[in-house]
Amino acid sequence: MTTPAEARERFRAGLVTPTAGWCPGYTQANLIALPRDLAWDFLLFAQRNPQPCPVLDVLEPGEVGGPLLAGDVRTDIPLYRVYRHGELVAEVPDVREYWRADLVAFLVGCSFTFEEALLAAGVPVRHLEEGRNVPMYRTSRRCRSAGAMAGPMVVSMRPIPAELVERAVAVTARYPAVHGAPVHVGDPAELGITDLSRPDYGDAATVREGEVPVFWGCGVTPQAAVVESRPELAIAHAPGHMLITDARDLTYRVG
């Protein structure tokens, strides 16, 4: 099995790949880095919207490593996104040239963390079966705003056999630090999603007869808030290309 340190070394060397299924048992995280003068607003935004934005750690301004990883948040993710005034200006495998001493990095929980638990419980995870990135959608559900930060909730979707939905809810509810229980089960239209075959991020997943689309809060929500709120600079992971930490998934299981 590839260790987190080995995975991060491969990403630093230039490997670009979605990280679903990588390093089973180890926690993956979303990244959003914002200027210091917006850090409090974002922390409050996350506190008010804990399902899509569960914060695992906050680094000091300019810091690039912390207790969750022996690495560098500027180089150890397979692919990054750089936003200026809400516009995506670069998608690159290394953001050292964009980094500033006033940037505060937030590590936000990722639903990839509970996928091993789903599999162990006999719940299929379709994007892993199909070797694809998880499908993610911007919704019509608004997050509660905080200061300068506002935007819609983003969700990830996994099609679940109808008879296993209750099990999937119970399994994921034990991981509140990595999005926890679903935010919606069933009709995508109730979230303002018109076509499951056209995700806003990631890849479409096959929904088979007898399966129900189940939606979890997604750590791309901060990027949707960046697009709407238009901060001077923001650095984030490319959706589905996560920071693999040294923390164990079991650290975040409760009950």
C-alpha cells in the first residue's frame, strides 16, 4: 500500500491524479488558503456551515505544514486551483510561485475519508468501481454567510442501492468531521440539480436501476464561495485532487 508520505512525494514529482481510493485508512483533506484579513470570515463561514465545511486544522499565516502532515501544502497536492478576484486564473501542480506570507491555509474534511468504511459495510462506491473522480454539483441551497464570505453549498453524489441507503447514512453519520451524514437523499431537483450526468466538478457516475442518488456536503463549497465573494487571492485543491494527510480515518470516527 502507498503511504501518505510516498503519495505526496509522487505528487511533488509531478503525478496528477484524483486521489479517491489512495492510501486507504488515511484522511484526505480539502485545501483553501486565503489572505489573513479574510481568515476570520472564512472560519466563521465554516462554523456556520459545518456539513460542507468541517475544518480539520488551520495553519498560521504563511505556514505550509502542520500536525496533520509532514509535508508542504504548496507542493503535496496533485493539482491546485488559483483564483484572483473570484476568477480561476491557473490550474497547476505547484503553487509556490503564488504563495504569500499572509495566506492562511485551512484543511477541510473530505468525504473520501469515509469511503473505506462504506466499502467495509458492503455499500458500493461507484466512482471507485468506475475509476473516476466523484461527481460534485453546485446546488440551489445557500450556505449561511459570514462577513465577506457567501455562496451556495456544493455536494458530492454517490448512487446507493435503495436497500442500502439507511446503512450508508448510518456509516457516514459516524464521521462528522468529514461531512458526516448526507444532506439530501433522492430527487436531485430538490437541490436545484437538473442533470446528474453533467456534474459541475468531477466525473459523472452511472446510476443503475434500483439505486438512489445520495448527496453529501462537499469541501469544494469554499471554492464556490470564493467565486461569489471574489477575494483578492485564493488557493485551493482542484476538485477530487486532495491533500493526503498522516492522520488516520479512525481518528475522526465517533461512536
